[in-house]
Amino acid sequence: MSRPEQVRRRSQQRTVSASRGLLLAACVLAGGATGLGLWHEASNPRFAVQIVAIEGLGHTTSDDVVSAAALAPGRNAWLINRRVIARRIEALPWVDQAALRVSWPNHLVIWISERRPVARVALSADAAADPVPRYAAIDQSQRVLAVSEGRSDFGQLPVLVVTPSPPGDTAAGRELDRREVGQALDAYRRLSALGLTISEVAIAPSTGISATADRNLRVLFGEDEDLAEKAQLFHSIVAKISTPSRVAYIDVRSVHAPTILYR
């Protein structure tokens, strides 16, 4: 290769290198300017998140939701992690689902749907003398929605009594996850579907399924086999009882030999 050709190629290489250097420098400057602009907008006070509405409230209060959301003051509304915040709100006892919607420039709307209570579970009694009975209102998944003393709260819900009882210090938001509670709830639904008016269902190793049913009568059903036949037999017996207050319980555990125990 001739010397002039070598000189020309070196000159071209230097030109290309210089161009690349200038392009890289321009990119760095542009990136820095963009980053500075984004940082400035991220901290722009006009984007500081503002909760303008909380929808779907029932048993949950707006203060509960705001506290659970734990939004830092001045946080950019468009940079918040909505999924993480929704999960924090869903940890509240009554909240089933939560969603967040942001609108210009900084407005945040929080929507929640609440769980539906289906029963009350009797909790273990306190060791103190004459303890006040405590009950946990639960939903279908056995999540504790609220704990109350006495039967006045959520009085429209059936009471479930299981052995052993859940501890008396059970807190709202916890899931009981008890097989016996599921059995009692299933028995309540089946007996109600068979036309009985049920206020309480108990599950115990010694008696199986028992309930407080029509006319406030206690009835022993035992195992859940032939439950429809046992319910029909109970209906027939109740129709013939003139003074329910004298009856201690009705035993239909054997459909062939039902018994009535009087006080």
C-alpha cells in the first residue's frame, strides 16, 4: 500500500473517532438534561398525591384506608406503586379487593370492595369469673372481620360453636383455618336449605352436628348422613310439641328411634 493511501486512511479514522466522540458527548448531555428534567418533575409539588375519594366504604373507615395506604407526603401521584398500596389496603380485616386510579394532575381515587360476613364463631371463654362471651364474625374464607362481646353485634348471623373453640384473643384480620368451622358452616347451609330456621350450629366429637332450630329447640343430628330425612323428622316432631320451653333437646341421630328429653 502506498504511503499517501495510508495517510488518507488514518485521517478518515481520526475523523470517524472524533464524530463518535462528539455523538457520545451529545448523548450524555441529553441524557443528563432528561434525567434532570425527570427529577424536577418527579419532585414538582403540583404532582404531590392527593386522595380525592375513597369508594366502597362500609365497615371500613376512610381513616383506616388512608392509614393502610401509608402514602408519603409529597409523593408523586404518577410514581406510586399502586399494586403494593392496594395489597396494604387489602390487609384490612373487611377489605376484599382494592384498586387505585390516578387522574391529572395528582388526584387519587381509592376503590374497595368489602367482605360479607356469614356467621359468628364462639371464642374460648376467659378464665376469669363470669366472662363475657366473645364472638368472631367471619366471611366464607374464615377470615375474622370483627370480634365482639355478647351476641348483640351481628345478631342476624348464625352462631357456630366448635370444639375446641378458637382462642379468645383471636384478632380481626386473622384467618381461622379450622376444619370444624367449615363443617359447621356447611351444616348450617344444608339445614337452612332443608327449611329449618337455624340460629346456632355446634360440632362436637360426642354429638356430631347439633343445632338450635325452629321455636328455639335444640336438636341433635349426629353425623351428616341422611340429613334431609332427619330434618323432615324434626319438622314432624316439632309440629306436635305444645310447650317448647319444656324440651331440653330432640334427638334424631337415629331416624328409627328419635327421642325427646324434657326438662
